Amino acid sequence: MTKNLVGLCLGVLCLTFSACGSSPDPKHAAVAGGAAAAKPTDGADTTGTHTPVPGGKLPPPSVILGRKEVPILCYHQIRDWKPTDSRSAKDYIMPIADFRQQMKMLHDSGYHTVLPDQLYAYLTTGAPLPEKPVMLTFDDNDEDHYTVAYPELKKYNFKAVYFVMTVTLGRLPHYMSKDQVKELYNAGNVIGSHTWDHHSVKKYQGKDWEIQIDKPTKQLEAITGAPIRYFAYPFGLWNRQAFPELRKRGFVAAFGLADHRDDTDPLMCIRRIIVAGGWSMKTFNAAIHSSFK
Ligand SMILES: [Zn+2]
């Protein structure tokens, strides 16, 4: 690895540390949507892997907003803290033992992981979800998603969504290789786009859509051999202008963070919360319950 490449890597690392999300504090999670919940039923397809997105006309936004939100958790790095990690960086770094405890708690409490196609079917058609659904998402393509999170999830037959920032592909040892991403996909996980180098969609102009969205989508599709249909906004930032741009590029849903949802196209701003490093199990459990309405 050349010196320049190391510099770029660290630059991206800093970028993701400092600003990947808005506040991970669950108190900042907006209260959104109505309370009319579609009751999940037993016996649903819990594999949900690589199933086609249902076609047909979308229901009115009010129908989607009226369904009970599924808890969606967002993780960044999964590793033990170093003395050099700043206080704010630690929000984005989950110590390994804590992560393991969180996955065990989800499993022991009867949670079932769901994937975006299942969520999409639920939101658009009311298709049932398994009991106690939760979605696990990992942003930025960190290598510990493969080396630490993936083996842990396998213990419980959990599946997840990995949102890849393609500039980092193959930049070992900090980031996953193409082969690692492919292995995650082949194991039934979902690969989503997280842009080329983490620039906010709110600032795109000219060729930015091609650089940040079109080329990364092509690259990820070449790796997985399948369409890339889900997107996570860098920093969780979005605006309405981005929705049609993403839709015309084949994305059927996009994920933000603990922000409000847009009442014109709620599929394009599905809420997640960042699980901040340092949370106690009590905080973790409370956040899952209180942040999604
Ligand atoms: Zn990110």
C-alpha cells in the first residue's frame, strides 16, 4: 500500500468517524408515523433472502407511514476502543464484547432479523413479518463487519444489510475486499450502496450522481451479480430532490438515520438508529423500544 493510499484510507476513516451519522442519542429519534400496526404473524418466511421486490403500484404514503416501524439498527466499526479514539469517535465504534452481548440479547429475547425486501413487502403490501422483527445494518465497509460481526450473526442465523462505500473496497486491512463482500452476499445477506466516497446527496450536482451513485451501483452489481436496490444516505442526510434521482436509478428504498420521515415518499427515508459504542444493555434495549413508533 502506498503512502498516498494510506493517507486516503485514514482520511476516509476520519470522515466516517467524525460524521457518518447524526446524533446516535436515541432521545433525538423523531417520533414519526401513526400507531396503527400491522400485526406480525408466525410462520412467515424468515429467510427472505434475495427474494424479488413485489411489483405493482405503491400505496399512498399515509398507508406506509401508518404501519408500525420496524427497529433498524445501524453499526459502524466493531472493535475495541484504542487510547487514541476520541470521545465522539467512540459513538461509531462498538466494542466487540458489547456487540456480542447485543446480538445474544436479541436472539435470547426472540428477535428475528429481517431484510429490506421483507420490509419493503411489509410496508407496501402489509405482508407479515416474523415475530419481533429487527433489521441490522452495517455502514461504510469496515473489515470488522466481515471478521467480527458476520461470524457473530451466523451463530444465531441472523442476516444483515451491508452498505458499502465503494472507494474503500479492497483497502485492507481497514476495509472489506470484493471477495468478502461477495461472500456476505452469497451467505444470504444484502449488499446496499453507500456512495463512492461518502459525500452527502444533498450536495450533488453535475457528474456527482454518476460518480457517487451510478458507478458504485455498477461495481456492486458486478460483485454480487444481482441488482442493488437499497441505499443508505451518508451522514443520514437526504432531501426530497434525491428521491426521484435514486428511484430512476433503480433504488426502491433508502435509509436515513434518526430523523423524521418525509410524508411524500417515506420509502426513501426509512429511519434507523445508530447503536453508539458505550451504550449499556439497558440503553440498547430501551432505544429499540422507544425509537420506533
Ligand atoms: Zn457512512
